[in-house]
Amino acid sequence: MTVQGIFSAKSNGAARISAVPRIAIIGRGFSGMMTAIALMKTVRTPFHLQLFDPSSSVSGGQALSSSRSSTILNTRVRDLSVEVGDADDFNDWLCSNAEFRAAVPAAIPGFRQIFVPREIFSDYVYQRFSEALAARKDITVQVCNEPVVTIRRSHGDRFLLESTNPANPLFDTVIFATGYGLPSPEASEMEPSPIRAQRLVARPHTVLLGSGIRVVDQLLQLRDGGYTGQVTILSRRGFLPQSHTPNSADPLFPAEAVPSDLRDIVRFIREACREADEQGRSWQSVMNGLRKHARSLWRSLPARQKHQFNRHLRAIYDSHRNRLPEAMHARLRGELASGNTVLRRGVAGRRGLSGLFFRAAGSSVDEVIHAERIFDCRCQAPNLDTPLMRSLIEQGLAQPDELALGLAVNQRGQPCLEDGATVDGLFAIGPLGLGSLPDIDLVPEIVSQAYMAADLVGERFYPKSKVG
């Protein structure tokens, strides 16, 4: 049943609470949990919240979640607060944790510049969610593990979500927070190699597919687990994450002089990084400053140059914005220098009887790479070909962005139609809007967007209900 202050996996109480607005969030990764927190803190009148996700657990999404306790986030504590306007909330939460303070005494009195395990961040997010829920005796929250397969507009401005549960009610607001798709698996091991392929491996050999932080994480987890065999990383573009600086890398970016052409912008950023290094700052400071202007620069580019960026520059841009803590980057450099880990650039193809087909960059011939284990660590783009996303687009409730990376959205997460109009009551939060909003897969940007969306939800039903 549905009750106040705790989760329920059933829908028995749906009919009893139909008098209050009903809000659905599809996805319980970080984007979904963050939006739920923002709604509970912003909309000050009663509502019913229903969380849909086929996974039975609450995770941090593809980019953040991990079941491995030693996995370190690539973002400093200072940039992980879920409280808009209070950048120190996560730091304060850590400071109040006696066990954590005892384990990391060197960072006292604060932890703003350090990197923490992902499970600690997940604990923090879930605690803030639980506190927000406990403070709202006037709302109900319900969890449904049935996957949502379609959305339909019904009864004017309300929405029907169809799943395996035929009793789903109509919703006044639907928020898509599916991240990169549902479910959001961690780095997954592909099917074991056939016996024939195992015989062809001269020594233990593992292949990792991808080039982002997840592939480095998987590599270091293998080594921490005692694996001493050969590791081959297969990357389409051949770029691996760069390193954070040991300093704070406060944002530095001369935005007033930025040109408008893509080629000139690239030259400008390179020159700004060079000058920052000469002045004793760092290129990381420039990249941190660029984040504050990335959206306006992106909007100013014509579609042709956006496609050029996506084809030729996105991989190197991602390798510089999604950086590794220094210690992890040093281990990665050591692995590559030792020759026990090899990075190869090219395209990984299908799995064959003898191994994995691979076409190296610059080659027109496929080769077969034999390995005992293959891990797919690629961070997939949002999948618009699922039945749910297809129904959303076919119903005219949303459209793909001009690069087909996700949905076209505005800064508040509202899906944008061809004429620039939006559909009242619909939102797409987080990485679903990556083609419209650069860096919307990062925590500070998701937090800001979640609160903007929550503001609109409050205004829509209760124009005077927000706290000011």
C-alpha cells in the first residue's frame, strides 16, 4: 500500500489519493532522486509522488553508481552538494560523520578538495532524500518496479503511463529521469569466451571496451583484485581521462573575448590553457571556467558545426572535463608505461567464435582479439529507440535534439517541440538533454535543473505555494 514517509511497491492506495496532484518520476538514478528531493523541498502543498524503475535498488545512475566500495568519484566534494545555494552541504555532511572524520583526519577541518568513494555519495543523497520525505507528512511516495513502456496524453493535460500494472492512474506531471536508459548497468562482462578462444590465449588476457572513467575504474578494480594478466583497452577515439590538478583549480575563463566559430573557439581555448599554465594556474582552471559558458557557446553554433564537434572533438573534450583524481591517473600512467595494459584505437565489432572482432584506426581489415574476459565499460548515449521514448516522440510530446543525442530540452528540462513550444507537465532531467545542454550529465548542473523543474511544477498547480 501507499503510505506517508516510506516507500511502497504496490498501488493499492492509488484511488484514495486521486484528489491531490500526481507526479511520476521515471528513473531512480541520481537524476530521479535529485528531482524528488527538489520537489519535496520546493512544492509546499500536498502531492503524490510515484517513482518508476525496473531496478529494485536506489542507485546513482550509470555515471555515478557502483557496487564496489573502493570506487572513487572523479569530482571533488565541493561540487557534489544536492542543496542549491549551499555548496558546502556535502562537506558539512562529511564533517558530521565521526567515522569518516577518523578515517580521513588529514582533511580536517573540511573535505572540500578531496575525492570520496561513490558509495559515500550515494549514502549522502539517500539520506537527504529520506530527510526531505520525513519532513513532509502531507505527501505520499510510492515505488513501482514495473517498467513503463508507453506514455499517452489523456483527459486534456494529464498523462497515462502504461506498464505491466494496468491500474496505473493518470498523472498531472511526468518527469523523465532515465539518464542513459533503463536500467543503467555498471560495466558489464560480456558472455564468456568459448573453449576454443580460451585455448588461443597465450596468457591471461582481458579486454575493456571504452575510454571514460568507467574503463579506468574497471582496470584498477581488476588489479586490486589480484589480476596480473594482460589488459587491452579498445577505444574508438583513443582518448583516456586526464588528471585533476592537486590545487583547487578555481574557474578561469575570459568569456568576453570568445569567438563564435568552432575552429576559432578551439584555438581560443588552447591559447587560454597555455596562458593559464604560464601564469602558474592550470588548464584545468580554464576547463572549469568553460563549463559556465558551454551552453551559450553551444547555442551559438550552427547545426553543421555542432555535428563537427560531435564527430571530431567530443571525445577529447570529455577526456578533459571528466578527469581522474591524481592518484588514479598516476596508476593509469604506470599501467600504460609497464606495457601490461595497452590502449588501442579503433572500432570493436561483434563477438565471434574465436574472440572479438576489432578494426584498428587506419586499417580496412578486421582482426580477432582473443581474450578470456571482455568488459563493456562504454557509457551509452540515451536510447531514443525504446518503446517508451518512441511513444513520447510519436505522440508529439517531445522530439530528438538536432544531433539525436537525446531529447531537445530547455534549461529547465522541458522538452522543446519544433516551434519552440513546450508541453505543460513534462520534463526530461539530466543526461537525456545532453545534446541541448552540454555538461547536463554533471552533478551541479543536474541539481540546478532539478530545482528549476520543481519550481515550475509548484507554479503550475499552486502559483503561490513556493517558498520565496
